[in-house]
Amino acid sequence: MVEWITTEGLTGYDDAVAFMEARAAAIHAGESDECIWLVEHPPLYTAGTSAKPADLTDPDRFPVYPSKRGGQYTYHGPGQRVVYVMLDVAKRGHDVRKFVQQLEEWVIATLDQFNVKGEIREGRVGVWVVRNDRPLRFDGKPQEDKIAAIGIRLRKWVSFHGISINVEPDLSHFSGIVPCGITEHGVTSLVDLGLPVEMGDLDVALRVTFEKVFGEG
């Protein structure tokens, strides 16, 4: 069984990490069910294990939290759905690469519910959309914007941290960092793409597509 929890309002980052660590330990011990936790955070930046100080361009703008998840700098804030994924990867074959691919597939399938084509790019973490509604880049290629981030950690084969999908965050808040160390591309959201999507709509899509990708709900 996978328990789904949705927390209303804004959840502090330290509180979220404490919950995840405790839940991951309980899952490993067989004392708790696996868990998908849906939250929103107040505006903040997190620094993954590969974060470069130069990529924090406005360090005094929002609180900055070191994070033991993989990846570089990310932004979290209101209007962005953060999906914390506490699942037993051991019982899914001890295959971390496959697990990350499933997370990517989950995001892409969720976006597809809104007729948004999410894509993976080699060397660029996260999920991207091609902006055919924007002028071409200087190299003649279409602009691509990031709509979702992925960063996990495993402890005793139980995952935590997870994914974030931009529904309607303040996109200017991303300017205080170089998101995931990538400078030549932008950031977008479902509403920025012209879709009248609310957080509850995304939550429903996440639940439906989770079952399709992971075979359980």
C-alpha cells in the first residue's frame, strides 16, 4: 500500500525533511506504508549535493537550505507542487536508474493529462517543454523551458525527496539561482503555458498516472 498525504498551506522545509527521514526509516523497518506526500513550500532555495556556489546568484533573497538529495540548486515556493516520494526501491528490483526513469515517466504522463508534451534531455536533469510559441534561439533551435525538477536520495533503499512541478509559481523567483546549473534555458509553468490548471487538478492527474507508471496507487 502507498499512502497519499496532501498538506494544505505552506510546509516548512526543515519540517518536511524531518518527516521524510522518519518515514523512510519506518518504511525500511516495516513499520509504515510507503508514502507520496504533496506539499507546497514558502519561497526558498535548496542546494543539492552537486550545487556550485556561483549558481546562487542572489543568496540573500530567500532562505537557502543544504539538501542531501542529488542535483544542484532548485527553487520551491507557492504555486509549485512538491511531491515527496517515499518508496521502497529494494522491492522494485534495486534498480535506481529504472526508478528515476519511472519518476520521469510519471511527470511526463501527468503533463500529458493537460496536453503538455514533457521531454527528457540528455545532460539536463528534469522535464522540459519546447516553446514553439517563442522566437527561435540564436542557434536557430526552439527555446526549451523547464517545467519540473527531479532529485532523490536513497537511504537503505528507501527513497525520499522527489519531484516538483510548476503549476503557477512566481517565475521571477527562479532568477536568484541558476536552476540545476543550466543557464541557456528558461523555466515555465502550466499557467505560463496558457493552461487554467489549479493545484487540485494536478493532484488528480498525479494520482491517476502514478498507478499507470508504477502499477499501484
